[in-house]
Amino acid sequence: MKVIKNVKFFIASIMLLSILTITTNSLADENALELQKVSDNVYALVGKRGPMTEKDLGTNATFGVVITRDSVVLIDPGASFKGAQRIHAAIKSITDKPVKLVINTGSEDHRWLGNGYFKQQGAKIIAATAAVENQKERSNDLHNRLDFLIKEDGAKGTQAVYADETFAANKEIVIGGTTLQLMFIGPAYTPGDTMVWLPKQHILFAGNVITVERIPAVGSMSKTAGWIKAFEHIAAHKPTHIIPGHGHVTDIKQARADTLNYLLDLRKGIMELIDNGGTLDEVSKVDQSKFKKLIGYEMLKGRNANQVFQELEWE
């Protein structure tokens, strides 16, 4: 009887834990933000892993929340003004403290186009110098993309608002008694990629350097060699929890499986193709099927192969 009671208690505990990591809305709506509690003061807001649409308003990514003694630090504000409002509403469901600092981890739209909303709320914006430079270069293209994906009404109010403070390499911030270390590790997915480390808790906010549950997207500005090298920094810190740029809170094992191993395999396959005299028109011959379980596989495998081929031609 004692064993049975223990088993029942174990099952009940697991069920309760599962419930605590999921908001009620996310059970019914894939476009809602799912709230994952990482520690007493750290949360992840997990958006859907599929493409951006007018229903998600540019919240189809993962965002980080750190609650300090007197305020909130937000890691990445979403891809639109209205998306940032949705993120703020999720934050308000867990704390009434104001968002005083927003950190941009890169130049992807999810990482900075919501800056304007939080700027209006009185937040300070900080980003790596390289990230801001790339944001400025891409601003028009990203706004046009936003109008197409979430439509004019969804993109309403979204403006290019850049960081109040920039840094060239690494930077340590102490806010509300909480220490955050900003680590510039770009170029990787984008030229300005940055990770945020909580040294006392061994929690890492990885931005787009880590994607889990969905296939990584290799862009025209991506440098996969630098992206792979970034994992050396991650492994050296030995994080207990990783908040990725896309997907649920994870660990180094899954990060390796879904991001690092994909990049390594794709680069190896493309290099073998090039060494054998293959051309860009033949990249479809490179087998990526071991990663077909990842969301977005069919949509991104061809584009990723094209981008890596062009990158390796010039390495």
C-alpha cells in the first residue's frame, strides 16, 4: 500500500508540474504565449514554433523574463508593437513590477521590432553594437516582411526603435539586486547575436543561437562556423537551464541535438558535395532526413542548404 501511495504521489506531482508550465490559453490556441517557470524569478514565454502570421503578431519565438527586486528585465520584445503588448500582458499575469530593461539578443525581427512599445512604457533598451548596426541595415526589409506576414493592421504602431545603450563585447549589468552578463558571440545566426547569462542561477538566454523542436533557419547573413563555435561558450558555462530563441526551455543535450548537430551535419554534407564537384543546383542531394522530425523541416531544408553552400564556397 505504501508503494502505491508513493506512485500516486509521484504521478500527481508530475501532472501538477505540467500544468504549471502551461497557461490555460495555450492549451486552446497555438498562437498564445505559453508560460514556463524556470525558477522563482525566471520565466520563458514560449510562442508557437511555426511561421509568423497575423494571428501571432510576431510572437512565434521564445522570450525571457527575469523578475528582480523592483522591476522586470525582458529578453527580446517580439516582432511588432502589438506583439510586444501581448508579451507585456503575459508578464503582467505573473508580476505587477514594471519592465525597466529590454535586452535585444540580435537583429532578427523577434529580437527588437517590439522595442517601441516598451520604450513607451519607460523601459531602457540595450543591445550589442553589431546588432544595432544590422538592425538599421535590415529595418526596411523587416518592416516590409512584417506588413506581408501579419498584415497592415497587425503591424500598426511598429517603428524602428534602437537601443539606448550599446556595448561592443561583453557587459555586466546589476539591476534590482540581480546580476546579468551579456555575452556578444556574433556573428552566428546574425552579426549581433548575444546571449544573456545569470551567473548565480546558471541560466542561459541563448537567443537565436539555440533553436529546439524546430529546424534552425540559416539566413543570408548567418555564419555557421561562428554559430558552431558559440557552443564552446555555452558548454563552458555549464548551464542548468537554457531558454532558446525558439522552443521550450531546454538543456545542453537537446540544444546539441536540434541545433549544433544539424549545423555540423549540413556543413559536412555540403562540403562533401563541393569537394566532389557538385554545384548549387545539386544541394537537394544532401541528406537532411535525420532532422525531419523538427518543425519547419520541409519549409527550410532547401533554403538552408542553399545558404550553407554559398557560405562554404567562400570560406
